[in-house]
Amino acid sequence: MTSETPAALAKAAERPRPALSMSTGRAGDRIFAGLSRGSGLVILAIMAAIAVFLVWKAIPALQDDKANFLTSQEWNPDGAPAKFGIAQLVFGTLMTSVLALVMAVPVAVGIALFITYYAPRRLAGVMAYLVDLLAAVPSIVYGLWGLNFLVTKMTGVSGFLNSYFGWIPLFGGSETGGRTILTAAIVLAIMILPIISAITREVFVQVPHAHVEAALALGATRWEMIRMSVLPFGRSGMVSAAMLGLGRALGETIAVAMVLSTTAGIDWHILKDGGNTFAANIANTFAMSGPTGRSALIASGLVLFVITLLVNVGARAVVARRKEFS
Amino acid sequence: MAKRIEVSGLHAYYGGTHAIEDISMTIEPRSVTAFIGPSGCGKSTFLRTLNRMHEVIPGARVEGKVMLDDEDLYDSSVDPVAVRRVVGMVFQRPNPFPTMSIYDNVAAGLKLNGVRGKRRLDEIVEESLRGANLWNEVKDRLGKPGAGLSGGQQQRLCIARAIAVQPQVLLMDEPCSALDPISTLAIEDLIGKLKSQYTIVIVTHNMQQAARVSDRTAFFNIAGTGKPGKLIEIDDTSKIFTNPEQKGTEDYITGRFG
Ligand SMILES: Nc1ncnc2c1ncn2[C@@H]1O[C@H](COP(=O)(O)OP(=O)(O)OP(=O)(O)O)[C@@H](O)[C@H]1O
Ligand SMILES: [Mg+2]
């Protein structure tokens, strides 16, 4: 053994050494770098192509529009003078989605916390599985359930909320019903619950043990520990999760189209039948629209595209602002 | 304020693994007790049984008695959260709360204890940072994140955080092992200063450190891999390092090991 060592060393010394200039140019690295740069560019190209397509198809209708596209609440693009605007759609889309988010985020975070920090291990596994299963339900099923079950139940609930909490402006008004913005928001909330909860759960699991123990060793209760260590660590993850959920809610089509009884005009009373969203409007009217109507719908799709982009940019800004502390 | 700890017949387990076996010792108030011994012999495990942090690990449990003056920490009526408020802990790796400012890190435990009022908090935060020999270095950037400090400063921040709530006992698990000699010295000085008020227990792999800072030293050992760790002896530090009772202790401190 010992007599071999010098020989082995000499042999190792003879092995050709890579020249320094070669070290960055390995074929594998180059191929991988090319692939990832390529896929990045493809995504940008697809985004640009979608935008160009939408703009191209939207221009004819926008030129014909006799109403203000941004502020009009009317939707009559195939009328004699074509008159249409997106104000009501913006309102309905944001209202249903934001309400859905307001309802879904606390529940989703609660579920994620329960699964990661409170539930016994076996129950946690089952719960996580069930929540993930919710994500696999097709949206048409949510639509059917919303229309056939929730809408009937919500008629009573709306009446109750209106008579006891009518002093809250959103719950006010003289009419109540079941096919309302609130009902659509509830259906959306259930639909976006699994994704928000799955992502927040993932983040909560990654909280470093050292942070958890730091809080516990100071004499924090479990809930105090969660507030000191888990939630701050998970904040940007929760924001991303909420934004992903919001993105899904903004674009959800069929379930909302089925639940809402679409009427024209902005109405802040969310317990009243009515409301409309970009996606529901497209789904409900595309088939019976003429050429101008279709072009107008595409213009509205373009606006939805921009809104979703803005939501994502906003989310990134929120995440970036917390960077200094993480 | 400082309290005496009396441990008797203490065993600790990780699931089915028996980690430490039948430990009994007395830790005197207003003194520094050092734990030494080879890696894996259960020093950290034992330390964490003294503030009920051991049971935080899933499946971990403890048998035996730990008396803090006349209260048994493992009595069924005792709330582990309350125990940790009087027995503070500093970890091997500095672990300031990363999303909190320096100020908020120190104030974190105070807020848990219901200390309110900006004036009162300001006072205690300054006092604790001074106590941890960190005030002069951070007084101009109390609002900056604690994670932006150097490792040694972070560790002193953790000590400030632990002493801010005025615990009766302070447990330190290799507090200097991630630090340079200068920061180590700063922390050793600090330990010397703190012992007039607290009961301090420190785990260390550095014999010189044990000799420098502690009044009493406990030597732990392990019979072999998979066997539980045991307390071999505990005595005055000068005695342990010059004339220990046990052969095993002598072998360990003189470096003839195994
Ligand atoms: N979280 C854990 N789960 C299971 N076993 C553990 C865990 N932590 C420690 N152990 C085991 O318990 C025994 C004692 O470990 P402990 O960390 O207390 O040793 P130590 O004396 O502090 O060692 P070191 O000097 O390296 O820090 C070891 O055999 C170790 O493998
Ligand atoms: Mg250890």
C-alpha cells in the first residue's frame, strides 16, 4: 500500500489539467444555458404574440364604438350604432375576485397552519390530500353545484344579511336574490382555496427550525410562535399564493357565467341578482355575437389580460419590498 | 432572582432512542456550570430538558425530575411555555428573527410577557443591549434588520434577547462555536458579568473556555454508539481540570480519548 502511494501521486500529477479558459465552456453547461435562455425567450414571444393578436382583432370594434370604451356600462356592440364599454365588467370582475380572495385567504392560511402546526400527523396527511382534491374538481362542476345548490341556499342568506347587516353599504339595497355577486364570489373562493392553501402550506413547512425554536425558547405559545416566526417567513409566499389565486379568480369563466344572472350596469349591492365579469360576458355572448361583437369581446379580453399582468407586477413589488428583511 | 436547579434520575428519549440515562446533578445559582464531553454524548439533549425544549421535537420525551428551587418543571400542572419564560436559552447558531429589526428582536420576549409602553420598552432594550456588550455597536441602527449584523454581533443580540426578559436561568449551547476569537472573548467576558445575576449553564467543546468561564464543570460520556449518554462527574472546575475523580474524565481533558 505505502509503496504504491508515490506512484499514484505521480500518476495523478501527470493527468492532463483543464486549461483555465475551458472551465466555463463545457458543452453540457452551454447546452443547458442555451435551452433555458431559449425557453425564456419563447415565453416572451408567446406573450407578445397574444398581445399583438388581441390588439389586432380588437381595433375594428374599438373604431366603431360610439360609446366610451372605458367608462360606458352598456354592452351592445352589434347594435345599430355600436355602443359598448367595460366599466361594468371591470367592476364585476374585480368585485367577485376580491371578495373571493377576502374569503379564501384567511381560510386557506388557517387550513395550512392547521395542517402544518396543529393537526396530528395522520389527520394532517388526510386533510392535505382532501384540499388538493378540491383543486382537481372541474370548474363546470363548481358551476353546476353553484347554480343548483348554492344559489337556492344563498337566497335565504342574502335576505338575512340584508335585514340584519343592511347598514353595511355592500349588503344594503331593497332587493336580494341568489344569483348574486356574493354567490359567485363564494364559488370562486372555494375554487381558489386549494391553490392558496397548498402554496402557503409549502412555505410554512420550510420555516427554518431555528426560527421556530427561537420563538419557543423565549416562551412563546404555539400561536405566538406562528406570529413571530412562521407568518413573517411565509409572508411573501402568502402574497404570491394570494396573487395566483386572484389570477385564477379573475379569469374564471364557466362557473361564474353559470351562477350570475347577468344584468347591465354597476351595482354595489352584492346581495342583488346581477353583475357580470369579463370572462362570463365572453362565454355568454361570444356564440351569438356578430363580427363587431366578437371584436369587442376580444377588446375586453385584452383589458382582462392587462389587469392580470398588473396584478402580477403588483404582487412582485410587494414581495420585493420585504426583501431587506429576509 | 437566580435559582438552583436540581436534577434527579433524568432520562431523555428520541422516539425509541435512549439519548441520556439517569442524570442527577445540582446546578448552583449565580454560578457558571460548563458541560463538556465528546460529540453525541447528550450535552445538548440534557440542556434542552432544563427548559422543556426537548419535547418540541416530535416523539421526544423525558422521564425524571428537574427541580427549579422547589418547583418540578415536569409536574403535570406546569406549563412548558411558562418554564421557558424563566429559563432562557441561547443556541449554537445565532438565530435572530430575520424579519425583525434589532430593536424588535430584543423586545420580542418582552412583548410576549405583556410589557407595553414605548418608554419602558426603550429602557429595557437599551439595558439588555448594554448587558450583552452590543449597545455601542448598534445604537445608531436599532431599526435595521438583526440578520444584517455579523455572526458575533448576532449571537450577542440573541443573548440580549434572552436576558431582556430577566430569566432566572440562562442556558447556552456552544454559544461561541460559530464565532471568531475576538467575539468569543466578548461573550466570555459577558458570561463572567452575567453570572452575578443568573444561573448559567454553558455547553462547550473548548476546554480552555470551560476552564476560563465556569465555576463547576460536568463531564458527560457515552459508552459506545447507540448507547445513552451519561454524566461521569461534576465538580469544581479547578478540580476537574487538575485532579478529576474518574479516569475517563482525565483521559478526555488530557486528550487521551477512547
Ligand atoms: N432530533 C433528534 N432526533 C433523534 N436523535 C437525536 C436528535 N438530536 C440528537 N439525537 C441523538 O441524541 C444523542 C445525543 O445528541 P446531542 O445532540 O445531545 O449530543 P451533544 O453532546 O450535544 O453532541 P455535540 O457535542 O456534537 O453537539 C445523539 O446520539 C444524537 O444522534
Ligand atoms: Mg450539541
